[in-house]
Amino acid sequence: MKIAELYQRKKTVISFEIFPPKKEADLEGIDRILAELGELSPDFISVTYSAGGMNNSAATFDIASKIQNEHQILSLAHMTCINSTPEQVAGNLEKAKLLGIENIMALRGDIPADYTGTPHYLYAKDLIAKIKKEQPQICIGAAAYTEGHTDCESVELGVEHLKQKADAGADFFVTQLFFDNRFFYEFYDKTLAVGLDLPISAGIMPILSKSQIEKMIFMCGASLPARIVKMLGKYENSPEDLKKAAMEYSAEQINDLIAHKVDGVHIYTMNRPEIARGNLEKIRYGNRI
């Protein structure tokens, strides 16, 4: 099934994201994670592109295949392109086809610090166009940034880039994390204003620690509401209390998003099934039916 079809069938699509382990030897632990996430009946699970330094795409596609074939859950395999050759992209697409993966998240990716060559693909839209040309049957997801990408001058320009991804062949979008739903609603209105009517899932990442969130907001450019800042200060030396308060906050975010009938909610689980479970236990689950 194509993920784009889920958005047509469901009121709010609920999805999770995981990443491949840092070491190939740790792949066995993925089965436990997937089993626990599967108990929560997500609509799909996405797998990031060889996170943690494994330096190859095999883990991403193998885990995505495992999700579908062993756990009977729809999967979304990430692909990045900034450091890839056309031959590597074609090889990844062929592997996806052989494994029966029909949904790919097409991303630019980060330029390696030691990279000195000339990229074959400068932007995600270039990868999207390549996928549509090579395998037009694939359903393509792409990234959206509610507060603008760190390399982008404004949210408005980011929306224009989003439209370019749609014109290249993207079928749906998943936003980077944010902590103030107001930014998502304003962003969504801006996409409608330029005639972009593809589904957009809201990306939610529960806070686990102060260091984790400082790293993520630096990478993603997300702002912190005053309530979060106070929470981090209050529970800086009490990890369990911080986790509890943060779960309450993210659950409130999700409840509000569902109440506003958003297309989807995408939970960044950080390979911690209890994160997804804790949020789903706290939200008014009936709203998604």
C-alpha cells in the first residue's frame, strides 16, 4: 500500500520513526523495538538513513523490509542524496524494489564536514525527480520545516521549496520537530495559500533530556516556548521528573493536533518504544478513528 492512500482513508494518520543502530551487531535489538511498537498499531514506521555511522544504506532498507514482512506494518525508508552518486541512488532504488518497499522519504541530507567534491544532487527535489523518473510507482515523502530550515532565509521561502518538491513528485510531507503547535497551523495555512494541498504530518519529539533538546533545536532551528524553558530549568537535575513532564507536554501537543484534524502525527521515538506508548496512552485515542 502507498502511504498517500492512508491519508485518504484515515482521519489522522499516526506514525513512528526509528533509526538503525550504530553497530551492525546491534541489529538484533531492532526486533524487540519493532515488536513493542507494533503492539501500538501505528499506520506506518519510518526508518532513517543509516543513522549512527554505519555508513551504508543496507540497514535502512533491511529494517524497512523487516517492518513490512515480519511485523506487517507499512514502512517508509529514508534516502539522502547530497553525498550520493546517480549509480548509488539507482542501486538503492533497485534494492527497494526487490524488497517490496513502495514508500521512500526523499531527503537532501547533511553535507559531511570533510566532503570536498561536487554533489550530484543539491536538493531533495533533485532526488525526488530522480525517483519519479526511475520508479514512478514509488510513493514519495519529503521533509517540511514549520519554522523554516536553518539554511533558508524565511518560512515563506521554505514553503516555496516545499511546492517545488511537490512539483517534482512528492506525495506527502512530514515536518521536522516543533514544540509550539501555533507554528504548525500558521505553516499549514501558508501551504494552502500557495495551492499546496498534499497531506502534512506533524513531527513530535518528546523531550528526554536538556542536552538532547539543545542538540536538536540547534540542528533543526526549532524554538522553545517559555513553558519548555521553565520545565528544563525546573527538572534539570531530575531526569525522571523531566521525562514525565515532557510526556505530558507532547501528549497535549498531539491531542491538540488531532482536535484540529491534522493529516497526521509523526512521533520521533528515538528507538524508545515507551516514548510512543506513553504518548498514545495519554491522548484521546478515539479522535483518530
